[in-house]
Amino acid sequence: MSARTPCLLDGKTLAQKIRLQLKERIAHLQPKIGRPPGLSVLMVGDNPASAVYVRNKERACQQIGIVSKGKHFSADTSQQELESVIAELNKDEEVDGILVQLPLPNHLDTVSLLHTIHPDKDADGLHPVNLGKLVRGESGLRSCTPAGVMKLLAEYDLTLNGKKAVVVGRSILVGKPLALMLLEQNATVTIAHSRTQDLAAVCRDADILVAAVGKPEIITEDMVKPGAIVIDVGINRLENSQKQAKLVGDVAFDRVAEVAGYITPVPGGIGPMTVAMLLSNTVQSYSNYSK
Ligand code: GUN
């Protein structure tokens, strides 16, 4: 069989377009609101991958005129200390969005910390109020990575009505909210996970296959229906024997690309879309400020 060339779903270019639109929106809103938008990214500890993500988010903020009020805490910071910082940020009139970079060190209770963020400033869309609105199909702040996936599909006019979607991974950050968003667009949705039996057969049934597990290249060509849309949410750092780092997704890109109809690259697919959606959520909260 000759190799096919799938359509690449270019998240990098779309994210750039969204950032320009947001920059213009901020320029339009700022005279009315009288201050720039503000986002506070809280990072606890020294997880190297998180440090890269946080730096990218802060740089993206600065490029479009969002004031980045990042705070970095040592790995032994207490729950109480973080809760009181969040309480202050909830009251701060110059802060429109608050994000706690995950994962947190083990001694911290992630869920109860996320509960303390005011739902209107929940830039990550992970507060139960915003997740509840998603379940009910009401408007609200949406989780960034799943929102980025949906935006990218829409950009390429990939309609989901009646299609079979399989999401591999059931995290609260990606798998669960994404399944709800796909359902909202009338896809028939399956969530697969570590206990799923015959994962390959489940995946092969998908018109839209989303990999969000955080395991390098676990989705292989035999697990993909010919012509399917393949969305790779994974960002895994692999080192070769010379200690050179390479980013790979959860999908074995080169081999799956020979089968898929559409596929996202890593890097340059969903990663930049996540950042764009974070900026978008911050601007959404900012635009509500004067109402
Ligand atoms: N860690 C990896 N991705 C994300 C994200 O989108 N939001 C947060 N808060 N933490 C993350």
C-alpha cells in the first residue's frame, strides 16, 4: 500500500491567529476598563516540565498585553499558605484569571485548592462550578486543552454530528471535560482508560480518536481506522543515549500518519492551542469586569 499524506491540523498557526484577535480585543476594551487584563499563574515546586509550560504561558501573556502576575512557591509550601494567596488574588481587582499549574507536590490537596479559586477567575475552567456548567451545556469558562481541541476541529470544519469519538484518558484536566464537549457537538463518545479491554479494537472504531494519556507513542497504526481524525494531546519528553531531549506525543506520529485522514503534530498541535485558550479565558473574564 502506498503511503498516504494526511491533513496536518496546525495548532501553532491557529493559536497565533487567536492571539492576534485577543490582542486587538484587549486594545479595544482597555480604554473602557481602565487597566490591562491580569493573569496569575501559581507554580509550586520545581517540576521541569511545569516550569517550561509556565514560562510559555507567561510569555504568551506579555505578547498580547495581559499582565502576568506569576508566583513561584517552594515545594514545601503549605496548603494554608496557598489558600490565603488565592483568597487575596480572588479579591485583587487587577487579576482576571488565576491558574494553579498541575501537578502539585503530593502533600497538597489539589481538588480543595482548586475549589478556593473564584469561579469567575478560574482561567483553567477546573472549578466545580465551571465543570458543572459544562455538564449542563451552559456557557462558562472551559478547560483549556479540551477547548483547544474543539477550536482546532472547528477551524478545519470537521463536524462531529453522529460521529464516533474515542477519548483515551479520563483525567479531569483533559479526558472527562473533552468527552463532554464532544458530546455537546453530538458525537457518540467513548472514554477509554487503563482498564479498558481490547483498547486497540475500541480505538479502531473511532472516527475521531483523541490520545490524552501521557504515555509516549502508545497509539500505533493498527489502532487507527483508515481516514480517522487523530488528536494527540500528549507531550512527552524522551532522552536519547546522548541525553538529547525530544518531544513526542501519545501517538506514534510517522506510522499513524500513513493511516489517518487528519492528525495533529507534536509539537505544534494541541500544545499552543492550550495556551491560546488560557489567554482567551482570561480575556473573557476581563471583558466581564465592567459589566
Ligand atoms: N499541567 C499540564 N497542563 C496543564 C493545564 O492545562 N493547566 C494546569 N493548571 N496545569 C497543567
